[in-house]
Amino acid sequence: MATDGLALTSDERDLQSALRAMLAGELSSAGLRAALETDAGYRPELWSALASDLGLAGLAVPEEFGGLGLGPAEAAVVLEDLGRVLYPGPFLATWLATTALLATGDAAAHQRWLPRIAEGTIAGCVAVADKAGSWGQAADAVRARHDERGWRLDGARWFVIAGHVADVILVPAVTDSGLSVFLVERGADGFSAEPVSVLDLTRKVAIVNLDGAPATLLGREGGGQAAVEAAEHALLLACAAEAAGGIGWCLDACVDYAKTRTQFGRPIGGFQAVAHACVDMLAHHQSSSAAARYAAVATARGAPDALLAARVAALRTGEAYRTVTEAAIHLLGGIGFTWEHDAHLYYRRAWSSQQLTATPQAHRAAIAELVRL
């Protein structure tokens, strides 16, 4: 795919500006920390505003169902700015669920659930990972059986983003015909979602347990692989975009700190080591933003290298995010060693986000396989 056309469109710039304005007024550092202390882990009022005023809940929902009908390029713009402020609400989880639901091709399910997602009245999530956090090896962690009452699911999924607050949960499960995708409603008998403590304080995840939980088959039995792959592809794009945003925050914070701090009576910004560190951060930010944008646009265009680009972006930005957050903590000096400083929230997000998609080794193995195809 050619590299032209990667600049933000005027509509994307408008969306970015509106989102930044709302987040600046509604999600301060103190506001974020206060939200993290609640059971939900986010402010429902802010999510409602993002959903209704900006239409973010229905970003990927087709217009015929009341959504904006936008694609992965626009979603990446949103995710980069949400990553910049460590937004903890259910946008990412709901976007992944919408992507997977659309990929099932189930017209009845689309008609029933997509308008409610677009309105922001319900949130969704996908429950795919196994206990080790792997998507690719978790196929048989949940099994589906059919009896006179309908479909029932048994098993568990781990590290389910927003699983504790989602109203609809998309769950891949194995049937006699192979991997299928099912929808489970919150509150169903035999369903429970238990929040678990993880390194990232800004993104709550849950263990989803299914003990004969009633479920609705989405699409064709045995035809669930496409939906799982679509959701995983979307997660790669999301983590890359969020990482680019987080790196941008670290860069801005360090530059501002260097401008205002002094050492031995001299501005700390005058030291070459500090200047070089900020330049390195700028390079990481530019390369990460470019990789994330390329992957999102390639996906939107249906380019042959779209999946490869997503894998490369997730690997590159994940490693850069960790490097930059470590450098930021070191550069910020005394305040960097205070766990209450926001830099540590980004450090935690950087490490945990990389595990959401795959380890660097797993990414490299997947990239090597794609290159051989």
C-alpha cells in the first residue's frame, strides 16, 4: 500500500478537536484517580456524554442502525486521544464487541443490539483470552452444548476488558461443528464476572465464568473464526493507537518539566542528556503514531498488508511505550519515584497493554508467519 493519504482528514481533525475539548474539561488527573476508586472504574456521566454528544458508542455501528458508520481509521484517532489521557471507560470494549458482532453477519442480532449500542444505553465486550492471556490458544476454554432449552456455555475467560460492566458479552466457544460465537446477556443464570487486580490501574478487567449460562448463537455454528480474528485485529490497532497517545503524554510532560525545573541554579533543560532524552521520546512518538496510523488506514482500505501492519504496529508501539515510560520516570527525577505521580499510571498501562495483545516474542512469530505466506 502506498504511504500517501495518511494525514488526518478534515472530519478526523474535527472529531479529534471535539474529543480533546471534552476530555480536557471532564477528565483531569484528579478526576481520573477519583473514577478509578469506584466499582465501575470510570465516570458513567462522562461515558454518556461521549456516547451521546460525540456518538462514540456507535462509532463503528452502521448508520442504518443509528451509528456513525465510521471505520478503523477514525477509531484509531479516537483511541490515540483516549490513550493520551488513560481514559478508563468502556469505549474500547464496546468497539471490539461491535466489530465482532458485525463480523458474525447475524442480521437479527444486528437489528436487536446495534441500535442500543449506538445509543450508548448498553456496553459490550468480547471474552476470548485464556488464563495465560492468549487469544490464539483459548479456543476450547469454553464449550457450548445444545439441549431443549437452547444453547448453554461452560468454561471461563480471563482478562476481559470491562467484563464487570458490559451488558452483552461475545464469547467464542467450541461446538461439535467447531469454533462459534455466542452472545451472553449480563445477569443471565450461570454467568458471573469477577473483577481482578492487574498492573494497570486504569483499565479494569474481569474473569468471566460460565456455568451453563444461556447464550444466543451468532451467525453460523462453526463459523466463528472470522469474528474472533476481526476482534483481535481491532485490538492490535487499538493498543497501537493508545500507545502512541500515551507516548505523546510522556513527551509533553517531560518537555514541560525540563522547561520549569532547575538544577544547581541552572535550567535543567540546558543539560544535553535531558535534551537528548526528549529528542528520543519525540522520535518514538513520531514512529509510533506513523505505525499506528498506517495500520489503521491499511485496515480501512482492506489492503493486503493490513494484518501484517497491525502486528508490526502493536509490536513497535508496545516496545516504544515501555521504553518511553521508563525514560520518563527516570527523567522526572524525584517526583518520578513517587508512586502517586501520573507517570506511573502510564508505566503500568504500557506494560499491561503489551500483554493484552501478545508478548513481543509472540508478535515476532506471528509476523514471521505472515511474511512467509
